[in-house]
Amino acid sequence: MRRLFAAASVRLFFGALWLALVVATTARAFEIEAVEDFGSGAQRIDVLSTTDIAYMQPVIDAYLARHPDVTLHYVVASSQEVYRAVAEEDAPFDLVISSAMDLQMKIANDGLARPLPAALMSGQPGWARWRGLLVAVTQEPVVLLLGRDALPPGVSPPTTRRELIDLLRDHPDRFRGKVATYDPAVSGAGYLFAVQDARLSDAFWRLAEVMGRLDTKLYCCSAGMIGDIAEGRMLLGYNVLGSYAPGNDADGLRIVELQDYTLTLLRTALVPQGARAPEAGAEFLAFLLSAEGQALVAEGAGLPALDADAFDRNPHLRPIRLDPGLLANLDQITRRRFLEEWRAALIQP
Amino acid sequence: MAQQSVTPSLSPVSLRRRLLLQLLLLAACLSVGLYAAVRLGADRASEATFDAVLGAAAGSLAEEVRVAEGGIAVDLPPATFSMLSAMGEERIFYRVDVDGVPVTGYGDLPLPELPPTALAPSFYDARYRDTDVRVAAILRSIRIEGRAAPLLVLLAETRQGQGAIAARLGNRAAVLGLGIFLAAIPFSLYFARSFLSPIDRLAEAVGRRGARDLRPLRHPAPSELQPFVTALNSFIARLRGTLSQTETFLAEAAHHIRTPLTVMRNEAELALRQSGEEETRARLRGLIRAADESARSASQLLDHATVLYRAEQADWAEVDLAKLVRDLVERFRPAAEMRDISVRLEVRGTLPTRSDPVLVEAALRNIIDNAVKYSAPDGLVEVVAEAVSGEGRVTVMDRGRGLAGVVEQGLKRRFRRGANVSDVPGSGLGLTIVEEAAQAMGGRFAIGPREGGGTCAVFSLPLL
């Protein structure tokens, strides 16, 4: 009798919890970081992106100069929130640009993206598009960022992960508490980079252990890491999106592309099923992929344009494969297991 | 005769067209069949290949599921997904159930209707989200908390690549089939023609025969046409029988008329000699002339019947046309000279032909007889026999009354006479006999006005 009551009360508890969850998720829309409207035309294009407005401004301005009838509503959110907006809330956006390749791939794989015009896709290299649904707009190397005083005098920058491990091991006092990297548990991009690292190199786990011993600080975003390194609070950032770093000259920051391999992130775009003006979204995307749009992305915004030759010139660059292999990383159990491993390596008792 | 003219107005059925159509239909069926077979085969083969890969991928996925501290651990192999998706950029869905409860992946992926056996993956087609997918299902046992629990792994992929491969192979087969069909057109034309050529040859053999040739058909024919040939031959035999009966009848009739006519003429002449009464004598002379005319007609009817009969027999022998002409002219000379008509003969060498002497003689007799008959007294009949370009040619020329503008073809018809000959007895069969004799022996006969008045008749036979 008591047992029955207990079961009922447990069920009641879970029922309430479920209700609370439902209310919470339906009530809470995805989190927006910034919003801006460009132009004042009749044709409205809703763009949802993980890319900061400042980076996209030159391209948007150029597009609006050509299409004065367009109002471009640009919304910035984190990659997880971008995914939630499209996959769970079916938010009506006409173009979705995200640096989280795996989440974009999941949107496309799960049938939530519209086919893009064939003419737009046919010009893109095979590694930069998937199934006529997903296309890369930039390719961004994931780099090692060194602060002004990162290196002891007379020591040259590391060129491989092995050399980086040696550097950190040889100067534990110098780097203790001064190493920055993504927290894969929080950051989608960080998790993606860590998984790719673990696949590509045995040195990664040793690096994780070494960084763990040095009380590495974990970040949610590239911007925070870059800011702390630029201001000297941190000496070294591992797996930083190089495109956000201000460059070699400013603040004495040094960008190092490790020679054993350097992951290259593809920032991808898709038109979701819920789009109100999918043609307009695809048209803006076509401009983004055009030679002029790419030049504006590269020069105006400082994001590296798509460049297939870059992989020939720099054999150490490895584009992260844009295919359903990315889905494996998103599996909840796989992800949980990987993060457990990561924590075990990084946080030593 | 009236019945024959009521032929159906529909165009006759063409065997060749029908055969051609059937051959082409066959080729078209084969082409379509080839396309269908290849398409089906390609579908099956590519599905088997893709299933094998999908099954292996599902197997490796199932192997990655194991029990760890705190529950189920899965290390999804990204490379497996990448490879699975590589062909045709397929979409991938998966689902892992433990104890019948979805643990990870797409929890709403459709389950198989029958649970898979533990040994091999089972495959099935399903509709998931907005697309058709092929699913591989693997059932395994997993040990959780000391007991065995069923582990069900579903791995699904879209089959865009497979469809593309099957379509490509199918299209190739379609092109091949079309090629075969196009190649079949000339072959069918050729086959239809060669198949029907015995009929054409038979028709040509029958068509080439002379008008009087009633010999049975001995042309080689395929066994299917033998009944037709036999029927045709029996028809020819019947026709010949009828004809020969008619001709025998004609000959006998002529003979039976001629004998009493001769008797009648003799009696009339006798009476003429004995009678003194002028009126009776005039009547008797008229009677004698009428009897002569009738006898002549009967004789020509006999000639004609003979010509027809012998032409049909086609019993040819080697005949010297020159000698024949010489003998014939000598036989005519006395009768001609009685009317003060001289006959000049000009024969050069020998003219060997393959013919029937009776026919040739009948023909030449009629020509020379005509020339003498229509010549005025003191006239000259010239007979020339010579070899001219491969044929023996006998030319008979007179300075008689000529043809008075009547066309040659008209004169050659039976019982048709010239417009200017009513005072001379004749049956109108003479030229018909000549024409028929010439035709029967492969020769020619022509008659026309002679320059400077008179008539020129030319009878020729091929030389040996």
C-alpha cells in the first residue's frame, strides 16, 4: 500500500517536472544576443547567424546598395540557440548561418532545410557543400594563439602539438593558470574541435592532461580568450578561431597554425523549411558566395573566404568534413562519454 | 466477267509490311524487356550492395554499444557515418533501443514489423520524416546488471545514390535497347524481303511466260508455296484441257464444213457446165464463189486452231528459215503467175532458228498469200529472207492497194479486215495467225505501208 503510494507520488513528481519543462521550453524562446535591421525596403529577409554583426556589415551594405527594396533583419545568437530556433521552434528565418557545422548538418540531415538553387550549389567545391542543402561560406583555421609574452626568451614558437606539449611541460610555472581553451561542455565549437582533435591525433589526450595540470582556464567563446590573451591575462590559447584574432601585428599576438594539422572550420549556411521568403534568403546567400561577396567577407570583415587552393598550398590544413559523420558527435551518449573522458584527462584528482 | 470487276476496294494486305511490323514489334518488345531487366537487375544488385554496406555499418554501430559505469555507453563511429553517406550524400538516421526503450538517436525511427534475428541484420524500407529510407536492424544481447537485455540498433539511410546508379544503368540499357531497335529496322527490312523473295520469283516466273505458254509450272518453290504451285498447275491443266477441246472442236468443225463444201462446189461447177440458162449460170457462179469463200474461211480457222495448238505444245525443232521460205515461194509461184504476178525471191545463206516448221509455214503462207491476193495483175511481190542483228527476217513487199491508213494493231485482231478489201474474199484471220505464230516462237511480226505504195510485212524469228 505504501509502495503504491510511493509510486503514485513519484509519478506525480515526474509529471509535474515534465509539465514544468514543457512550460519552460514553450515559454522561453531562443536567446538572442543582438538584433539589427538594415535598409528599409518592402522585401524582408530574416537572417539568423552566429557571426557578429560587425563582420557581416560590409557584405550586407553592399547587398543593400544593389537591392534597395530589401530590409535585412539580422539576428545574432549562439550556435546552440541557432539550432534550437530552427529545429525546435521553427522560427521563420530565410537564411541561417552558423559556425556549428555539426548542428547545421543535423538540421539538414533531419530534413529541416530547403534545397538551395542548383546554380548556387554547382559552383561550390564538393567538400564545401552537402546534398544541395548546406553550403560553406567561409573556411576558418583553428589556431594556436600566443600572447605577447607567451614564449620565454630564445624559445621559438611550437609548430606541432608535440612541441606545444614540450613547451608547456618545460615551463609549468610560466604557464600555470595562463592557458586558455574552449570548454567543450559549454561551447559547441569547442566540442567539435575537441572531437576532431581526438580523432586526428593521439597527442590530444596528452595535451589535455598537460593543460589540466596547468589549471587551464575554460572559455565559452573565442572572443573571451582573445580578449584575455590580448590583455595579457592569458599567455596561450589553444583551438582559437583564428579569424576572430586581430592579426599578427596588433597587440603582439601571434597566430600559429600547427604543422601536424590545423583544423579548418567551415561556416555554413542553409535556408530552413520555415522560411517566409526562401528565394530572397537564397539570393542573399548567392551574393555572399559570389566573388564580390567573398572578397567583402575576406577584406571587409576579415573572415577567410572559401579558397580550395588554400588546402593545396597548406597541406597541414584539414577541413572538417561536412557530412553526416558530424552527427555521431552530437549523439547524447557519445557526447556524454567524450566529455567524461575529457574531464578525466583535464581535471586530475 | 461481271463478277470479276466487283473487286474489293480495300488495299490488299501486304505480307511484307505485316512481317516487317511483326519483326519490329518483336525488336521493340526485346528492347523494352532489356531495359526492364537491366533496370530491375541494377536495382536488385545495387540494393544488395548498399544493404551490405548498411548492414556492416549497423553491425559496427552495435559493437560500439556497451555497458559502462552509469549505464549504456556508445561511441558512435563518425567515419562509419561518413562512409555510409559518401555515396550520393545520403542522410543518416539511427536509433538504439535497450530493453525496448530508446536510449539514443532518433527515438521515432520506425521499428521493423518483425524483430530481426540475432545472427544477421534485417533490412526494410520505411518512411521517416519527409523521406524514404532503407533501414538495417540488428538485434543483440547486452548484459546489464547481471541479466541479458535485448539491444536493438537501427541504422537508416536515404537511397539517393542507389537510385541514381540504378537510373544510370537503366538509362544505359534504354539507350542500348533503342540501338538494338534501330539496328533491327534494316535487318527486319532485309529479312522481310529475303523471306518473301520466293513469292516474288514465282510471280516473276509466271509473269514472264508467253501468252500461250500453258506448260505446268516447274519453278523451284519453298514447301509452304507447294500447295499454291500445285493448285496453279492443276488450274493450268484444266485450262489447257478446255482450250485444246475448243481447238480440236474448231479443227474438226472446219474439216467437217470443208468436205461438204468441196462436194457442193464440184456439184455446182458440174451444174454450171451443163446448164445453158444464163440466169441459172449466174446463180451457180455466185454459189461457187460463196463456197470458195467459206472453204477459205474454214481453212483459215483450221490454220488458226493449228497455230494455237502447236504454240501451246511448244515443240520446237531446228528449222532453216531460208529453205522454208524458198520452198514456200516456189509453191506459190504457179498460182501467182496465173494472175500475171511475178514473185521475186532473195535469200542469202541459211537462217537456222528454233521453231515449229508448221507454225512458220502457216505464218509465211498467210503473209505471201495476202501479198499475192491484194496485188494487181502484172504486179511484183518481193520476198527477202536475211539475217539482221541476230534474227532471221523475212520481208514480203508488194505494190498492192496497201492498208488504206488502218492501224496495224487493228488488222491483227481476229476477224478484222481492212476497209478497202470488201471485193476480195478473206476471213480476217490471216494476220492474227501470223501474229500468234510469231509470239509463240519468240519472234516479231510487223506490217505497214511500203514507200511508194503497197504493203511491207516483216516476220522475224531469233536465230540460233
